[in-house]
Amino acid sequence: MKNDKNIKNNNETKICKCCGRELPLSSFAKSGKKYIRKICKSCENKQRREKREDNRFSNGIEQYLSDDSMHIQRQYKKINKDRILRKKVSGIDFCAKDEKFVRLMYYKDAWISNYGRCIVYENGEYRLLRGSIDKWTGDTIYTLRKERYIKYTQTYAYKKVKVTGDSLVVENFIVNYDMANNTRIWHLNNNISDGYYKHLYPVTENQYERLTELQEQSSEPLPEDVIMDVINAVEYKQDDWNPWDYHRGLCGIGYSGMKMNPEMRHSVSYYKWKNMVQRCYDKKVHKKYKPEYKDKSVCEEWLNYSNFKIWFDEHYVPCKNNQIDLDKDLLVQGNKVYSPETCVFLLHYQNTMFERSAKDKIYEKEDGTFVIGGGKKKTYATLKEAEDIVCERNQNRIESVAEKCKGSIPMCAYEAMLNWDVRLAMCS
């Protein structure tokens, strides 16, 4: 009543009951023709937005609970056989029948096993690393040499890094759905010394705390279904978790995995990710532009844009006036899956030099001889002779480009260029 009297005496301002500010009457909405609302327009709009967000979040929870595609499944990665270090090569005995050592991407001659053991190749011999034990966490820590891009020299060089054995096992053997938020690793029975890949689970901080509570209440290791129930439970997600960030909206399979703003949606990383998903799963793209991508796919980890962005930020090197391509064919010839283990960034001309061109096409003449490309003068008596010429020419060209690019591209890309099978590429 007192405030109403003040309004009658002074028709210029009023105090908002919500924010407490004294504001002009124009900042308040009218209720009919005579009365001014007690809450300012700004506070009313804020309350409406919050209500809409709460309703949307509630709808998202319902969607999450009913949509199995949004739930995390226990999956292990398929390992390319070329990355596996054989016992007869290393001379190092396995600790178990199913132990396998897998070469680490972007590390200098290093392999990690599915039991968390690490091998390096130094001074002409393979050596099993002992590692050190972190006195605070109990984790096994290895000192390895990892490839980094040096902006000052614009070249790649190896730098010493310390990395835990269990993080290497998760990275190379286990599908991690949410790398940004899975900041902890749960060991079966909370046994930190157990590095076996089937006993490791990437989890959030909240999930780790809950699993610790459950394990303390049990004398036996927690069963996998209990662990997965905690991982998928809404109440143990990260604090800023929003179900709509994990809704598979792009082509019915890709999702952001993070809160997006307009700036992110116009970033190079998002463009590369969106283009990758669409070319593999968009039927309209297959029909009009890329029919050859009908049988191509994206690995489970990279269906989450947040995961792809982490890899992108580490490996993408912008180059002025040059197009950068995400290549999936060089590291694993004949590969059909986009993944961190099979992809590398290349300049556009480096990427396209592996594609078959018209100048390499072989034609048979009426007299039974063969010519290459548009050349009509030089003829070859047999098809094999013509193919040998094409293979030799392409091999020399690829090796020449590889040597010119050595140091300015990752070592894995350089080695893949030198090992490229031109005859297999020509026949595929």
C-alpha cells in the first residue's frame, strides 16, 4: 500500500518486488489499463526463460530415459593388426595368453598392452618399461616421447611427456563416449594396480565417488551391470549435464556432447565434424554428391563432437592459403572408418595424390597393345607392362612428396606414404 501511494505521488518510478531495483514505470508491464505489475519486464522474461528451460530439461530427461541410443554401452576398440607388436619380434614374454601390445599413435616407438605394460624400442632393441608409481594416486606413470607441432619452426618434434598406463589402455582399447567429462578411471574392485582393459571404466567424478561408496559396502568386486547402471544414471552425470547435448540429432546418429554456442557452430572443427558425419550417413549426400561413402562410417567416439574437437585441437595445424583435409585412407589403406587411429590431417594436394586420376587410366587399342592416359604415341605390349609403368611413376611421385614433407607432417603420415602400396590402390 505504501508503495502504491508513492506511485500516485510520483508517476515516474516503482520498485520491482523480484530484483529490488527502482525502475521507471515503462519497465513494468500493465495489468489491464489501471494497474502496473509488481515485477519488472526483465524479471518476468527471465522467469519465463527459466520455466521454458526447466520444461525442456524435463522433456530431455524423459527422452534420455526412453532412448537407448543415448545410453553408454560397454565397447572395446577394434585393433588394426598392423599396430600389434608380435612376441617373436620383441622377444618379450607375455604376462597372459590374451596380452597384446599395440603401437601408440604419435609416440616415438612405443607400445601399450591391454594389461597396461609398456614397451619402447631404443638403441636397436625392445625394452619393457618399469614405470614409476605415483605416491598420491598409485597410478603407474611412463615417460615417453610424444610428437608435437612446434609453431616456431613449423615442424614436428618429439617431446618427453609423463602419462599414466591406465589412461593409455583406455585410449587404445576402450570406447570412451565422453572424453571431456570422463576425467577419472574406475578400476574393478577399486584396485589401482589392476591395469587389465576389461577392468577399467572411464567415468565422471560423480560416478567415481558413487562407485567408491558401493564398493566400500561390498566385499566382492562390483558386477559390470551395476557399474554401467551408475554410469548411465542421471543423478551421477557431471554437474552441467544436459540430456539434449547427447541426443543424436545429426543424421540420427551424431550429437554435440557439449553446450554449443553460435561461434562453435561456425568453427572449423564443427564444420569438419559435421561434414564427416553427413558424408557417411546422409542419404541425400550419397544420392547427389558422394555415393562412394555409402559403406563408410564414423567410430563411436567421434559421433560425439566434443570428442572429435579434443582430437582436432591437438592435431589440426592451419595453413594459410591451403585447404586442410581430414584423410582416412593413408594410415590404413582401404580403411572405411573415420577414427583417431585411422585419420590424419593433410594438405589437399597431399591427400589427392593417392587418388586414381585419368592420366593413369590404361586403354587397350584395336591392335591389342595398351596406352596410358591420353598418350597415344607410347604403347605397351601387355597390360602388366603398362601397369608397372603407372605404379613406378606413382611410387616415385609419392616418395618425392614424402621426402619434401618430412618433418612438416606427422611421422605416422610420412611412414604411411613410404609404405603406400600403389598397385593395391590401382586395383581397388
